[in-house]
Amino acid sequence: MITFYPGPSKVYPVVEHYLKQAFDEGVLSINHRSQTCMQITRSAIDLLHQKLHIPADYTIYFVSSATEVWEIIAQSLTQRHSLHLYNGAFGDKWAEYAGRILPQVSRVFYDYEQSIEEILLPDSDADVVCLTHNETSNGTHLKQWNTILQKYPEALIAVDATSSMAGVELDWQSADIWFASVQKCFGLPAGMAVMVCSPKALRHAEIIGDRKYYNSLLFMNDNFKKYQTHYTPNVLEIYLLSKILEQIPDISETSARIEAQAKEWYDFFEEHFDADLTNGGVKPLIQIPALRSDTVLAIEAQPAVVKHIKQIMEAQGITLGNGYGAWKDSTFRIANFPAISEADRLALREQLLLHLPNKAVVTV
């Protein structure tokens, strides 16, 4: 299967081997409080620190999904209210979900072709400022947020890095809470998320003192000190994560490769295809290079053209990502995750050149 769907996306091929190995070793049947399971959990946590350069004093937790982290942040880390700065559908969903739990949620929506460093920031006493590192719905990416750190020095900075963690190198100390599901850049099946917290985040949790829920952060932290989870976990997923982390390169190497591949993709569309959408053309939705995601490309076209492209690619055994949110009908998306091979990328480029009018053909 060749898939460029931006999550769940392609898993590393070696996952097949590790699935069988997990079965043969009895991993699927072990007690989650056993020494064996604790060792698997410890191995995965240690490797995350090592391979992704997560600071030693930042704590790591395994939860069911990135959506669950939204809930943990609202319940365990927010005393007054949260401030959400976003430009797309997933940032909006996070704010909407937080509003179901918290009495006050502040929102700032900014244009998807505007830098977050340029927006007018409101005065706020919010406990948590919530950002989307890589907005999967429109293919934008946050490079930095220095103005936010300066404007809200006391607040926790929470970052949804679902489509970028393990694919690009993160500046961990620029935020206090990071989280990502594993079905994207980690190259694993869906079913688990990684949450990373700074010492400042844990201090805030202790001040709030929330222990009312099964996934209260303090309760989670008590368990993870013993390399145990706060509930019966997806032991197989933790095992697979540990095995994959043993195999993959250091994040600095992976990040450089993903960035280079992203540039190749953007150059490919700009060099080969007519950007005039009224003439059946295609182009990257985001026209400002500094705002473009390296891991999820949103490609814009007329809705009929988008539908046509997806149908043709499906007939060739290639799955493209659907558009999402406001761009559901007018874009298709291409995942540029580490598990996707060069052979897959070449196959997609070949089919696009065969089935879309390109500049060379138009010139003739």
C-alpha cells in the first residue's frame, strides 16, 4: 500500500517484524505492573529522551491520544482559563473541547498566511497558552513564538505537535507541555500519544492539586515515577515505540531529511504545474515559504480537480490525504513523514506528472 494520508499514516515496514516478535516474546499477555512491562516502558522513555533530545528534567507520559491531552491540560493545569491561538481546524477543535470543561476559554484566530509573531496579542491572565505547532488542516507550521513567551511569562505554553514530533527537531524548552499521537511521524499504528511536561508544568499541577480523575496529571506522575502507567496501557504500542526508537536515526538527522524532502515537494509543484487554479492548475495552499509545514503539504486546486486527482491516484494504488475543515473540497494533502519511502515519493510524482497538465505540456 502506498499512502500519503496525514494520519493514521504509513507505518515503518519493520513494524511487521516487531509485531511477530512481540507475540513470540509474550509481550501481548504480560501484566502491566510487571517488571518486564516496566522495563519496556523505561526503555521507551529513555530512548525518547535520547533520540528526540528531550531535556532530562522534562517528564514523559503515555496516554491514549492527543485528544486526551487536551482534557488533561484543562483539568490538571488550568486554574483560571486557557488562551488559544490558532489558524486552522485542529487548533479550533482544541479550543472548543477546552470550552466543554473550563468556565472560560479565550480564542484568537489568525489568518493562515500570517505569522503568529505578527498578530495582536490580547492582555490575558490565562494559565495556559495553547498553540498548534503544525496545523494539519492547512499545512502551516510555527517556527517560533518569542513574542508569546515575552507577553505571557507566567503562563504555561502548551503545544500540539501531533504532526511534527519525531519528524522535526523541536525546541523543547520553548514550551512546557508538548504532545503528539504516534500514528504520524513516529510511523506507528494509531492508539497512543506521547505527552512531555516541563518542571514548570508539574509545579503548576501541584498548585492546582487535581487528583479527581483517572488521568489527573499528578496521579499519572506518581505512576510514571515507577515506570508504570495510570491505567492498563497499550503495552504493544509502547513495545513497538521502543523498538522503532532503537532503529531510527537521531532527530537532527531525521529533521534535516524531512526538511530537504519538503523543499523538493514544494519545488516540484512550483516547477512543473500551472498555478492558475482557474485553468485547472495546482499549487501549494501556503504561498509564504517560512509558514509552510515540512511534514504535511496542503495542495490547492478547484474542487473538481481535487476530486479527479484523488480518484486517479486511488486507481493507481496511491492514497492522498483529503482536505480538511475550510479546505475540505479545495485541497488534497501529502504527508511527508519519516516512514514514507523514497520509492513511494517517486511513484506519486510520476503519476502526478502523467495525469496532470504540467508546464512543459502547456508550453508545447
